[in-house]
Amino acid sequence: MSQEQTASYTAVTEMAIAARLSEAACNSSYKIANLQPDHARWRAYVDRFLMVIGVALMAAGVAAFIAWNWVDLDRLAKFALIQSGILGSAVLTWRLGLNTIAGQSSLFIVAFLTGILLALFGQVYQTGADPYGLFLSWAILILPLCVIGRQAGLWLLFHVLLVLTMIMYYTQVLHPPEGWWQLAQLLGPLVWLGTTVMDSTLASSVYALNVIGLVIWELGTSRGVPWMQGRSYPRLIALGAFSAVLPSTLVMILAAGFNENAGLHFMSPLLLAVITVAGLWYYQFKRQDLMILTLCLLAGIFVATSFAIRQLMTGSDSLLLLALLIIAEVAGAAWWLKRVSQRWDSQT
């Protein structure tokens, strides 16, 4: 459902409860208001879901097949496999068209396999290039596909590649991690990425890139660009912006003496406050989005709880007080979100 349909669905449900309608009468109200998905709409949802899952499995399958059979496959066979996938997907995109789900999915496979081809080239010929060069080259090569494709999935992939390029360049060229930060690389890529954004300079850069992407998308949405009306891209980008500055902010609150070694300063808390306040205003009055409002409140809960932990955690007796505080914060956030949703329904 669209955002307006969701609001109408909630309004019809509340009126049905107030009027004490039966379940059959309530279902009839949904049908009269054209809010109940019909068989065609359900088929469209299922088709899109299965198509996305199929694309992800196909792309992952190609990469896993090459990795598993790396020793047995000749280098020409490896290149032929990847290039055949790119060519076949490109032909499918041309035949199916960019206005169909299958055509868009095929174009996404082309963009994904382009990165696999670059990684394969670097492994076979041992170019010695830095990893950030791989992600940057990948982003540059798929940029024309993003412009042509006009779909959120491609632009999200492009945005992620830019973020990874920035993180890799900063941590490998400008400021390589020292001391125990290097041990984080042994715990896996997600743990390593989580620890690297604790540097406030890097976190601020990643934050700025995410905010730029979010602002551009919201401008396109407000100007009525058809393919920019979805909400998945801005919600994921907003999550990335919060995730960039929240960890370093929490580290500053909980361990202020650690800032000299971690490169922490007050830029991350300032940026977190800016995006929280701006998000609470914009997505409440200009662009109705409960998901991003929830992210703003969740960030506030994390910060308030961290201050409470620092001030109140003097013994085991304070655990009960901390638990009560968290319950009150979550309950207050849920109550406020419900009030905002009700106000949107009344306006609709």
C-alpha cells in the first residue's frame, strides 16, 4: 500500500471499531474504500518479491561457484562465465525493457557482475591495486547503468560502493588503524566496518555522503519523479546516516577518556543532533514517514540511556532503575508515534 492508503486503512479500521461493526462488515468497508488488495495486486507483490530473491540468489550463486571452483577452473573459463552472465543479462534487459520487473532485475545483475569481473581480474593478474580502487572503479562503471535504469536498487548499490570507497581510502591510505583497531579486521568485515566509523572524521564523512544522497532523493520525490517515489532507498540511507555517527557518540558518552586514541571529537554528537532534530521535523510535517521518525527516536533513546548508564551505574541496585527508564523511553516513543499517526489520519 501507498502511504495515503495506509492512513486511510487505519482511519477505516478505527471507524469500524468505534461503530462496533462485525468482521464481515469491516471487510466490506475495506472493499468499498478500495483498500483491500485484490488478486492482481497480490500477484504483483509476490512477483516482485520472488524476482528480488531470485536476482540475489543468482548473483550470489555465480560468485560462490567461481570461488568454490577457483582451482579447477581455467582463467579463461572464469572470465567466460562472468562475461557470459553480463552479456546474457544485458540482452535480457534489452528484450524485456526497463519498464518491467524482469528487465530491471537483469540490469541489476549486469551491474553486480561488473564488480565480480573486476575482482576476478585483480585476482587472476594480481594487479596489486588497493581495495578502494576496486569499489571506485565499480561505481564509475555502473554509473551509466544507474542513469539509464532509473531504479532505486541500482542507485543504492552505487551509494554503497561510494561509502565503501570512502571507508577503504581513509583506513588504508590516509589514516591506517593502529593498535587494537587492527584486530577488528580478524573478526569479520561487519565488525571492522563498525569499528572504523568510531573515528569521528571518517564517521562525519560517511554521514555527509548519506545525507547528500537522502536530500537528493527527497528533492526528486517532492518534484514528482516517478521512479523516486519509493521509500526503501531513503529509509536505508537514513539508517546509514544514523549508523555513521551514533557509535562514536555513544563511545564519547560512555568512555570520554578514550577520545584521544580513537580520534573522537564533538562533531559526531553535533551531527547526530542535527539529523535527529531535522528528521523529527521534516518527516513529521513535510514527508510523512514513521520509519525514519522511529530511527530518530531510537537514536535519542540510545543517547539518553548512555547518559543514564554513565551517571547511574554505580552498583547492582541501579539496574532496576535503568530498566524502568528504558521501559519508559520505549513506551513514550510508541505513544508519540501513535499520536503522530492519528494526526496524519485526521488530516487525510
